Amino acid sequence: MRWLDRTRLAKAATAGPGALLFAGEPAESAVPLLASEVETMQSLSRRSFEKAGLAKNDRVLFAVSRPGSPAVELLAQAIAPSASGVALTGPKGRLRLLSTIRTLKPTMLVTTACGAADFLARLYMEFNVDPVELDLRKIVLVGEVASRGVAKRIGKEFEADLSEIYCDPIFGAALAWRRGSAWEATEAGLLALADPAKDEIRAEQPIGGGAAALELVLRPAWSAALADAAIRTGEVVAGDPGDAGLFNHTAGEHVLVRGQWISLPVLRKQLALIDGIAGWELAIDRGDRSLDSAVLKIRFERETLVSNPMWRGRIQQAVAAATPVHVDVATELADPEASKPKEAVVDLRGHHLGVDRAHLAAP
């Protein structure tokens, strides 16, 4: 069995004629699937949505991020034969989302937990709309670690049947689902649990919490090029996730923010092009808000660069080239006597346990 993580996928599978590439945004690695393999993956996703409550008379609206891979579009195509209609819209712009819901009149909304919570708050505070008026009979949550109690509150406020679906972070395939308290895998053998620091499967059944922090591992049997691989997802189950999702923590070189992944290797590469940087810190918080916030704190070697608008613009461009997630930028002068690491991730949410899987923080 080959053990891979998401930074090593580019060398694991090479594209042949007719392959569809899953590359993310920005492209970090290209993982190919042939048309027949895509169809197999879509069949799995369709079964997951059907088990999560999708019915033939449902009109479905996906209000999730559409990164530079076909994952969301393929999900929509996958469930189209089992629904009366499927539409896609971006999660940003809550007033646009409200307008889209009023026009299309979906019965099922697919979105992230934090996105749904933010939409709910704006319905009350800004739009003066009772969420029940939207007639969303079903809400499916995907894509991020929810704050405690948020999922139940969303279902209650919208008076909707709430379910959750787990989609893998590479292909976006829907592989597990939950309606009520228990998660279920759509098909056995596609997900497993492993010790973050050891290349060995600890449990073939990844559903349910345990005492130890274990990483979700993807076994993409639908891909001929990766059928023998165990791919570390960077998603960690520590204890009982409760209503936080199938996983409640992350680890490794990718950090989950607002339902999207920030690649630290890509960010590191972009920042290396800018001279004068002594170090940086990526701080992520949610606090009492609905949505995550991220701040990149840059330490400059020279005081003249701290307030330089040109250098600030270069930092902002570097961040935009590394991730579609909005990240604020703060600058300061490096203290030569302070013993700070060259780079660091400070997750005030407590989600990300560390970059080095061999030395993770206690959850």
C-alpha cells in the first residue's frame, strides 16, 4: 500500500488521454480520473444524497464554494437523475442567495454549517425575513467543522429536515452521511482511520469517535491510478465529534478556513518571492461569530517595509495567488531578540492540531 498525503499526489498519478483533472484552486497537484471512473464516483455521491434524504420531487440548490476543480459541478450532475432540478450558486453575497432561493424555490439547500448560520443571522438582522417563509424543507451541511449546537439550531430555525454529508477533500465525492445522531459510510472500504504519525490503518470503519486522535484516510477504489493508495486527508477525528461533522480537527500542511483549504506549501512559495520577510504567522479565529476570520501577520526585517504600501500590496497579491479565502494582512517589525518560529499557524478555534503530524497538539 502506498501512503500519500495531499502534497505528494502530483507524483502519484499521471494524466492520460481523456482524463479529467482535479487540481484545486490554485492548482497544487493534478489528480486525473477517466470518464468511467468519474461515473463510478458520481454513483457513490448519488447514493449518499439519496440516503441523506434526497427525493425525486426535490429541487436542490448548492450554495457552496466552487474551487478550481469540477467537484461541485460533478456533485450536481450526480444527483440530477434523483431530483426534479439542481442549481449552483456561490456562498458569498447573502442577498444574492436570498434572491436565488426566491426565484428557484428549492426544497433542499446544500451549504456549509457556518454559511447557513451566517445566512440565518442576516435573514433576521438585515433582510427582516422569517427563514420558515423560504420553505426549505431539507438542509444538507457539508464542508467544514461546525461550532457546537449550530447544526441543530439551523434545522430548528428553518424548520427543515437536517442531514450532513461528508465529501472527501480531493475529489469532492460524497462518501458518508448522517441523519440524526449516527454517521454511516455509503460503501465500505473507501474511508479508514490511521494514526497521524504512522503508516498503518487503525480502523477500517471511520464512523464514530474514539479516545485517540486518528486521521481520516481516503481509499479511492474508483481510481485505477490510486486504487492501491492510502491518502491522508488532513481531517482528524478526536474523541466524539458530536454535531461538529464526521471530523472535528485538522492536521498537516492544509488548514480548513470557511469550508476551503489553505495550502501552506503554496502560501510559503508565494511569500518566498518577497524579500525582507523575517517570518509570518497565520492566525485563524471564529469567536462568537458565524464565520471564520484569518489574518496573516508578517514580520519584516526592515522598518521601512512595515508601512510600505507597495510591500503590503505585494503581500496581498501573494495571498490572493495562494488561496481564494479572504485573509487580512498585518505587518510589524521583527524583534531580533524574540525567539519566534519562522512561520506558524495559530488556530484560536482549536481545530488545527499542527503541521507536523508527529508532534500534534492535544485536541
